[in-house]
Amino acid sequence: MLEVDGLTCRFGTKAAVDNASFSIEPGRFVGVIGRSGAGKSTLLRMINRLETPTSGRILFEGVDVTALQGRDLRRWRARSAMIFQQFNLVGRLDVLTNVLMGRLAGVPLWRSLIQHWPQNDKAVAISALEQFDMMPMAAQRADQLSGGQQQRVAIARAIVQQPDIILADEPIASLDPRNTRIVMDALLRINKHFGITVICNLHSLDLARTYCDRLIGMSAGRIVFDGAPAALTDSIARELYDLEAGEVMDDAPDFVPGELTPAFGNVAA
């Protein structure tokens, strides 16, 4: 179980996250929602320890994540894989190598520097690409892919880390409706098929209600809602988003999760 206890992150006098507390059971698909600047990205980055908390604790299976250093911290970052809005791929490298970067925590530095990857790691990376119908592009430079393709490569890279948790920070913010559907269904498939906990920052409330089994709403760094999507009424959403409410409640495409292109198939299959 992931436990966040009184987590706070301050930049100068401003609290980006202010005394956040919650726990998440394994295998949940949690959406973190709120208007721009609410603290969603900082919260995820603290869980991964890309940002250092000012106060509070993060516990996972009883281990104090906020106290980890060195090799233990690197291992935690592998177990809590990040997926970023801007993909964070190395454009000049081919797709397969970018996915193999997810295995860095488990291989000696010299192997990664000369790109001499163990055969088992290559097999894991190829399997991940096949799951997302990206294997035909394995030898292609990452910067030659579309945005949706790059995000699928980033998800494959996260999967080969063999994580316990995937932290997706606005993973569909720069994608068109079709690729939004593909990426969100990919995350849902990972959650349901592998039982991996997914914590996903989303600007669209309609998408959050469609995909997530629990929503955590943030406003000005504080958690102001925590519950099932059905419990988040339009009235509460308008309070949460203020002037952005009309935008976030209307910008999601009309589809059912799992109804995908043949590349992915139905999640329930």
C-alpha cells in the first residue's frame, strides 16, 4: 500500500502541495484532478522523489520512501515509473533503445554506456513494444514518431521497469482525441491486466470519470475531494475547477474505454 502522510512541498513562501494525506491500495486506477497549478504534478514528482518534500512522509509497504538515498532511491524510482507529458525520450536513439532505458536500474553502468544490453532485457523490451503494436518501429529514431507513438514508447519503457506503481503526469495533454483514447486505454490495460497501480494526473474531468475508479481532487495544493467518480457531482466539480469547469467537463471524446483500434483489442479480453 502507498501511504502519503502530511506531505507538503514549498517553493519559497508558496505551498505547491499543502499537507496532503491519503492511502492507495494496490491495483487501483486513481485520477488526480484539479485546475492548472493545483499541485498535481508536484504531488506525483514527490512520490517518485523527483521533488523533495518540505515535510511529511511517503510510505510504501512500510518503507519510508522520503528517507531513501543512493541505490535504494534509484530502485524506488524504478518501482514507481514516471510517464511524462512531453514523453522524455532520447530523440536520436531508436525506439528499442529508448525502451531499454527502463532497465537501467538493473544493469551495470558500463553496459548502458556501450549499449550492450543483456538478452533477457532485450526480450522484455521487445515484448513490451509488441503489446503496444510498436515493434515494427523498433529500429526507427524516436524523434521521427508521432506524439501518440512516442507516448506508447514511453509507456513501454515504464512497463519494462517492472514497476509497482505508474505515475502518469498529464500523459495525454498534447495528444489528439484518437491518440488520447489509445494512451488511456493502454494505461487501463496495464492496470487491469498486470494489476499495476496507476496514478494519473488528468485535466479532463470526463476522462477521469471514464477511466478511474477513484478521484483525488486538488485545489491550491490541498486535497479537497477523495472518493469514487460517481460521488463527484457537477456541483462539486464546478467548485473544484471554478472558471475552468465548462472546459474540463466538455473536452473528452465520446467513447467507451476498451473500444480500440485492433492494435490493442478490448481490455476485458
